[in-house]
Amino acid sequence: MNEYMIMLRGSFQSWGELTADEKSEIKIKYYDWVAKLQADKLIVGGCALESDSKYIKLENKETVVSESPYKGTDKSPTGYFIINAENLEAATETAKGCPALMHGDHLEIMPLAAGE
């Protein structure tokens, strides 16, 4: 088995626009999905992210700190899961069940580099 990151990207605003009942329904689906991953021994970890973030880059040999270029867009990282899967295709199939899709997030699945 290999490890893969499912990066959730979306708009923090879209989650805030859901009703309490809609949020509750989606949270239950998250709990069920994670419970299935646990039962199948596929989940390594994961977490929701907060909207505050900083962006750091090196520009003309100077370290520049700014607001994230993704802030306020539908590409903001909103959370992640680390899962085990045989290959990228299997990880992608697992990710298709992620409830983040229900509230407008889109997913990026990336293999984690193996330690040497």
C-alpha cells in the first residue's frame, strides 16, 4: 500500500452559506465515510483547515510573506485526508466518495513521496 493525500479545495464562504441542517447532514456523511475508511484500514489521518493562512516565497533572494493567493477563491485548501491505496487509480476511486464534493469542494489526489 502507498499513501496518498486527498487535498480538498474550495470556498470557505460556500460552507458558511449552508443552513445548519445542510451542514449537519454533510457532517454525518463525513463521519460515515471516515468510519468506512477506518473499517477498511485505509485512513491515515486528515483535518479541516482554517481560512487564515500565509504565503511565503523567495523573491530576489528576499523572503516575502503575504496573504495566500488562494484566499477568497474556490481553490483555497479547506482540508485534507491521508489514505492508503494500492495505486493512484484506487486512491481516486476512494476519493470519489468524499462528502466534500457535496458542498462544492473539488479534490486533488497526490501520491506522497516514499521515504528513502
